[in-house]
Amino acid sequence: MTLSSIPLVMVGGFLLLTLVVGLCASSQATTFRAYAVDNKRYSTALLTITLLATSIGGVSLLTNVIRVYHHGLHWMIHMLFAPIELWVINRVALRTGPLMEDLSIADTIGKVYGKCPRIITALSSIFYCLFIVTIQIDALSLALTMCIDAVDSRLVTILATLTLVAYATFGGIRAITITDVLQFITFTVIIFMLAKLMFSKTGKSILEIASFLHKQEKFQLSGSDHLQPWNLFLLVLHHCAFIFDPILTQRIYMSSSPIQAKKVFLYASFLQIPIFIAIMLIGLFFFVNHPGLALSETKIWTYIMTHLPPAFKGCIAISILGMAMSTADSSLHVCSVLVGHDMMESIRGITGPTACAHQIRLAKLTSIVTSLLAMIIVFYAHNLLELLISSMELYESIVIAPLILAILGFRGSARTALIGMATGALTILAWNKWVIPSINIEGDFFCIVANGLAMMAAHYLLRQPANKGWTGLDHRHKRMQQLIQAFKKYKKD
């Protein structure tokens, strides 16, 4: 075995291990609920790990290292604010009791607002999940191109995608959850190893590095406009705008209770921080080691790879592979649930035990078709990031406001929800066309606010059915609040 073939052998071994673990962990689902959420039988630790693995995609390592190198302190602050999304969900998780019997976001929207909002939610979520899968396949394709010289990287990308499809389709959510644990442990260990290696390559102590960075303009606190209160406020709004990602929110539906969901998102929000710091340090140490390189963003990782031993190149390929697969498999699963459960029930109106087999078959077929379509888009489309941002903005503007209102206890009509969804979609289109060119402020949070305000205006200004409006706390939430208050009183005494 030559040195150049070591990364290929390591990647092949990791893919084989992932496939074996996924297929061994698979379980045959007899109901669609078992296929979608595995009857909620996961521990808090397991759900926390799979949430972390899903939330940190392959793009996280590739782009964040590059942007820390080029943008310095600005991007480091951006990374440190990223866990806010999970923390905010933790704060409202106790209100998710009514969601516990649902299988997806579209399922929740449908039960609260009706069939048409459910279909719109499902379509926008499918569109978003498709491009999440696409961007992850593109990330692992880029990683394999940089790390493997012996064969065509496209062949290895196809092999990795087929491995992903095999365990995600035939193993179900349990196989996805168990492989997420393997992938999370793998890429976390490698990220910290790479950070340590990059630190040793600087040949400097921590104090010397701090003194060096203090002299660099892009790392100076006083010279950064991004530390101004207004910019920090906008950064918080940006991260709060996407608090109910359809893929991460699926972990709420997999939780056995609101209390478990709260714990899962709380733990994950804190455990994200050291991982992001390690990724940040990789870019930081690379800058300290090579401060004067005039490299474009696409050339940074290529330069890093050329100065690493073959075994470490293989480790980085495995790390990005694990990060990408752990996000893509969950996205495929959400797509399959949305098509097999929400679209099938909404369009054909088929429910009951007799429909389970058809729903599961359709869900598995959806997983296969989605992954193949994503692979085609990767190989033949351009501007994948723009497509992902567009799908994200569409989802944010349409879905998040009705979902948040539903969690807070609002029960509106289909007309109310459709008015809000249309307002949110039109707001983001107008914002991107006229506001961003003028003030360069992202409009995702503001389109969510516009959606919510339009729903409230429609509800109070138009005639509504008698059973629509705000509901009180459900009995589970009341009981949880009583327990929390009793615990606080006990600690105080």
C-alpha cells in the first residue's frame, strides 16, 4: 500500500463500518409512527448526541476555518452565537406538549391550521431538506477531492451517498440515530486532534499567539464594528430567526416528553460551544502559521492538505464525511416522513392501519429519490449556496411564525395561516429586492415578524369560527410549572 492510497483506504473502512453499524442497528417498522420516531424510546444522552451530530454539518468545518482565516474576530463572534438557536428552543420546549403526538412540523401545522397550510409547510420543508442533503454531498465531494488522489473523487462520492441511502432507507430512524453516534464521536475526536496539530505547527506559546493576534487588525476588539451593540443585536436576531429547523425539530417529536426535549436542546446548546471553539482554533492557528498567504477561499484547504501527512488527510476526509452524513441522513428521513405521512394523508386522505405499509414504502422510495436528485444537482448545478439560502428563506418566511404561535397556544383558521404565509413570503422577496441593496441587513427575522403580525391582524379583523383563538396551558404544562416552582421553593428553603 502506497502512502497516497492511505486516505482512500481509511475512507473505505469508515464507510464500511458505518454501513455495518447502520444495518445492524436497523429495526423493521410495522407502523409509520415506529418508522418516523421509533416509538420515542431514546435516552436523553442518545438524543443529545444525534442532535449535535445533525446540527454540525460537513460545511461547518470547511467554511468556518476559511472564514476565521479571512474575517478574523467577526466570524469568531458569529460562531460563538450559533448555539443560541438550540438554547431558544430549550426555552420554549416545555410548551411543546401538544406536539408530542405529531410526527413532523407539517403534521403540527395541519392539526392546528388545516390541510392547505399543511401541504405548503410540507413542500417548503421538503425543498429545504433537499438542498441540505445537496450541500452536504457537495461538502463531502470537496473533501474527497482534496484528500484522495488515487481515484476519481466522484466515484467515492457516489459510494458514500449510496452508503448513506442504504442505512437511512432500510435501517430507518434507529439506524440513523446509532450511526449518528458513531459519526459524532469520530468527527469530534478528529477536530480536536487537528486543532492540537495546527497549534503545534505554529511553534508558539499561547501568550505569543495572543500577542501576535493583538497586532492584527482583523483580530482587534477596538477596531471591529461587529462588536457594536446594534450589530450584536442583529446577529442574535439572525440566529433566532431559524430556531425551528425542520431537521432539528424532529428531535422534539422523537422525545418522550417536553421535559426530555428541554434537556436535549439545553445540553446540545452548551456542548456545541467547545466543538465550535475547536473549529475556530484550527482557522486561528492556521492564520498564525501563515498570516500572509494571498489565497482564495477555495485554496485554503488545498494548501492545508498539501502540508499534512497522508494519515491525517484521511482523518480529515473521515471527519467531513461523518459530519456530512450525520446531517444528510436526518434530512433524508425528514423528507421521507413529510412525503409518506403528510403529503399522502393530505392529498389522498389515506389513514389507518391499512395505509401504513404503503406509507412506509413511499417514505423509503422518497429517501432514495431525494438522495439521487441531490447527487445530480451537486454534479450539474451551480450556486448551491444560493439555492440553499433561498430555500431557507422560503421556509423561514412561511412556516416558523405559524409554528411558534401554535406552540404558544394559538389556534387559527386555515385562512389566517395562509394570509400570514403569503405575507411572509412576499416580505422576504421584497426585502431581498429593495432593502438588502440599501442597508445590507438580512430580512429573515423581519419576515417572520411580518408573518406573525399578519396572522394576528387576520384573526382579529376577520370573522373567525367559534373554536379559534388562544388556548390556555395544557394540563401537562401546568403540572410541569408546578413541579418547577416546587423545586425552586425547595432549593430556596
